Amino acid sequence: MSRALIVSDGRPGHLNQSLALAKYLGITADVHEVSPRFRWSKALSYLLDKAGIYTGRLFTGHDQVHTSVKYDLVIGAGSSTYYMTKVLAKELGAKSVTMMLPRGYHYDFDLIFAPKHDNPPVRPNLVEIPANFAYVEPHGIYQTSKRSIGIVIGGDNKVFSMSEKLLQEQLDAIIAHYGDYEVAVTTSPRTPESVVSMLKKYAFDYSVIYSEDPVNPIPDFLDQCETVFITSDSTSMISEAVSYGSANVIVLPLESDRESKFTRLVDTLEKEGYLSVYDGTFKEVNRKIDFSKYAKRVLL
């Protein structure tokens, strides 16, 4: 049976993309976390890659890989994984695959999956995908008792700031529009405490405050809710929403003063009919991405 080695930088959003590919391929995956051994390791890795020199000494975790195991793929996602993806693929005689555009490195991996919002170049070994790879599995954390909507609230990042006032206005409008529906809400690890305090003033039918109860009911929202609202700060959450189930997906815009991969992702997905951006109206948009067809580009 085929087997994959996943090189992880410890970030769940990156790791989940690699795991998603393995699941679509139906293969066993082992995860090995790596990190720069020295402060200058990552910077040097760009230079060594350009020179065609590959060594595992720059990153921790290299010595933990069992070279006796037969791997068909080495998969990486995130800038701290790309150099080691090449190193390990060469050592193990496996194919190298990245789940995002490996900027700064030679694009000579065996296969590159690159989201459209990264504006990837056209190359024979590059597969452009509409969003981040996602594989959704409901876990029965949330069970609805009637027609319901789900609301997924993220938080601040380097591009967006979350306005408590704007979010409250959006929530009030949503609750008023879906008056007889069950309302389920979850926050994320990045949700500001001020927003959490505001949310606790509402009498939601179901709610998860991640800082108090770190579970993920989002797959169940997508499985059971008629419409799911998601704040625009997470490409991974949005990618999950447009790849599974039949729920309408409506993105709640956050405040931002510049274009970014987040805004490009949402704009592209809206134009292609996968979601709508909340503008005071409630549209039914539920087209889904079939990532399994992209996974077939991997030849084992």
C-alpha cells in the first residue's frame, strides 16, 4: 500500500492540507514536524536550494525519519517545510509534493498544488486549485434538532481587524432574518476576548467558545446547517466550507485597507459561485469544489 511522509511546520492550517491530500488518495500518512535548527537556517535554505545543495542539518526532525520505511510521497505545506520536503524526497527516493506555492524556492518539485489566489505561474508540474485543499469529516459534536444556521467567527490577523460593532450588527441582522431557525455559533483560537464577551450576551441555541472548550464543530455545521456564515479571516475555514455538504456559504467581511490572499480568495470564489459576501442580503449559493479530482493528478 502506498504511504506518504508529511513534513509539518506545526501549523494546523498547513498540516490539514497535506492530510487532506493523503485522505483523498486513500493512503497512509506519517507526520514529522520540522523547524529551523538555527535562526539563519531558513534563509540559508533558499540559497542552498538555488545552488542545488540539500542537507538535513539545517532543520530539526530530520533524524527522526525512519529511512527504512518505503514512502511514495513526501508532502509539505508552509515555507518552513519546502526545503526539507526536497531533502527527504531525495533521501527516500520519493516524489515531492507541495500543497501551496513554494515561493523563494525552485519550482522543481514533482508536483505543486497552488491556490488560484496566490497567482501561480503556468508550469507542467503545477496544478492550480480554486482554494486550499480541504477534507471535511463530521464528528457528531453538534446535532441540530430543526432547521439551522451556523456562524463561524475567527479573529484578527495581519490583514483584517475584527470590529465588535460591525460583527454585532451582522449578527443582529442574521438572527432577525432567520427568526425560527436554530442558531449555532463557534469561535476560533484567534477570536478576541472582547468579541467573546459580546457573544455571551446572545442566547444562541448552541455555542462553542474555543478558548474555553477547544473543539471544532465546523464540519458538523457544514453537514447539518442550511446556511453557514464565516468571517473572512481564514482561508482554511472558507476552503472547508466550499468543499463539503450542501450548505449555502456566506462570508462576513471584516475591515481591511488592502488587497491580500484573503480578499483574492473570497473574490474569486464569489465570482465562480461557491459563496456570497454578505451585503445585507441572504443569497443561496452552495456550489462545492471536488478536491478528489485534483488529487488524481498525483500518480502513485
